[in-house]
Amino acid sequence: MKLTVTKQELNESIQHVSKAISSRTTIPILSGIKMDVSHQGMTLTASDTDISIQSFIATEKDGKTIVEVHQPGSVVLPAKFFVEIIKKLPADEVEIEVSEQFHTLIRSGKSEINMNGLDPEEYPLLPKLEENQILSVPSDLLKSMIRQTIFSVSQNESTPILTGVQWQLSKGKLKLVSTDRHRLASREVEIEKHGDLEFKNVVISGKNLNELNKILPDQNVMIDMVVAESQVLFKLNHLLFYTRILDGVYPDTSKIIPSGFKTEMVIHTKSFMNAVDRAYLLSREEKTNIVKLMAQGNGVVEISSSLTELGKITEEVEAISYQGEPLKISFNSKYMLDALKVTDSEKIHIGFTGAMSPIVIQPEDHVQLLHLILPYRTTN
């Protein structure tokens, strides 16, 4: 195998696929990046069996030669070293040559690197998915949906299904839900061209979605999502991102969302968030994150937190509108901040059904985003 490739394109592809490399793999060959070279271009593949990422570099781009193939072939190169060395090469072009026993020579400018490659025949094949059911979603929308739900997944591996985000598609509406039993995040959007495609128990690990989000472009480009029995494939430009679907059935979360409220308020997102953030400073010291909210019905909302050794923070925030019973409630301020930070709306609606019932936070102008936080029981 022998080729010349531009450093920028090679480095970009390597950075993308290396997100699938795990340091804890039990299969030695998976600590490498597989390189397949044909006269059409080069394909890089990395996998940890949980996620697999494949990137294709075409021989030409915008009329410019990117890859010059002298001899097709394949090799697997140790990822850790390969990723770092390509980034640090001195010249704009990289020459790669593989000889007997997968011995690999990399040249760039006056640098020459020898690497011991591995046999590509030992590399596991990527799953073959039937692509008859494809959902197309704009990249920027997909990014924001993941960002608005991913933080509520459970970090506790004892219930693996809750470490993922549930994806449902029904009657043209795509909905993402996550919960760690203490809070819940839900985001829904209408999909125009979905055909008759529907699915409900597709749960993707939060860790994998985090890696996908790093790769997704911010621009409004369409991403194709292929849902199979045990895998989901996201296709974008020259990148393929495969992720395993978590085993198990996701709990029905619809039952815990209140249908009506005893107390409701609309408040400026920023002023409420800043007040909670200041109270969080003190609650964080005690490692409880408990902040109290008190509202007497006059439209003034009091946010407070206290710590015996340090003191107390009390702040009043004016609600835009307030209706219902007076209220005293305690909640985890970090959970509240997580929800407020991803609410892209100037005003929020907060609904309460009593001191020990879930708090529901939604943008004031639409109901496609919902965050729910369970309150704390405090002695006073």
C-alpha cells in the first residue's frame, strides 16, 4: 500500500474516528485505526464495539487532489501514536507506505516515522444495516435536542437502561427522554419527511451521544438516521457513526408528569438562573446543593440557601405572572441550573403541585421542551 494525502484532511478524519477508541478494550486490534485505501480514496475506521466511526476521504475535493493512490491496500495502526504523530507532522503532505509484515513508513517534510502495523483481516467487520427506514434530521436541531436531554441520564451503571436517552418516533413526532430517577428531561419536535417510520424503545447511551454531538456540525445540514434492531447509524457527509442500542425496556415516564398545577409562575429565565446560581455557591459547600424557594402569592419569589459555618444567601426575584397557592419548596440547585442552561427561551413557566411533588420547568413560548425535578424533603 502506498499513498500521499494532505495532512489537514487526514488529521480531521483521524480526530473524528479516534472518538471511538477506548483505552479499556479487551480486543487488542481495536486499540488501532484501520486504514483501507482504494483508487476512490481512503477509509478510516475505529471501534470499541459499542460505537464505531468511519470516515471517508475522497481522492478529490472541489477540484483539488486530496489523496494520490499509488498502490491500494489496508493496515491497522496503533491509534494513540498515530493520532498524535499526524497532528505534529511538519509538512502539508503525508506519504504512507506499507510493506511486508504491515511495517508502515510515514514521511512528511524531513520527518520519517516507522510504525509496526497490524493485520487488517483481524479487524471486526462493521454491522450491515438495512437502510430501508431512514429518518432525516437537521444537524443543528439534533445537536440541541441531545444537549437539552443528555445531562439527565443516570451515571449509575446498576440500571444500564437509564444511562441512555430514549428515542421515540410516533405520528411524525421525534421525542427524546432521559431520567436518572431524580429529574427528567424531554424534548419533542415534528419531523416533516418521516414516511411511515415509527419506533419507541430505542435507547442510546449518553456517553455515545456525547461523542456524536462532538462530530455533528453546527450548520443546518441533514443527518440521516438509520434504525435497526440493535444498532443506530447516523450518516453525515463522509462520516458514519454506528452506536449500539441499549438492552432492556425504558420505563414509562409519562405517569410522573403532573397534568395540572396548584401554583404556577412565569419568570425571566436569566434573572431566576442567576439567583439560583448565587444560592448554589453556598449549597455546594455543604455538598447537598439544597436551595429553598418561597412564594407568598404576591409575585415575589424568594430564593435562599444557608450553611451554618458560612452564613446565608437570600434573594428576591420578581415573577412576571403568578397564580395559585403560596409555596415553600426545596430542590437540588445543580439540577435546576442544568435545566435552565439548556432552555433557549427568555421566559420560563414553572409549575408546582405541592412541596413534595415534581417541579415542572418549560419555556413560556412552547411546550416542546420539558424538565422535571423532584423536590427535597427538609426538616424545617
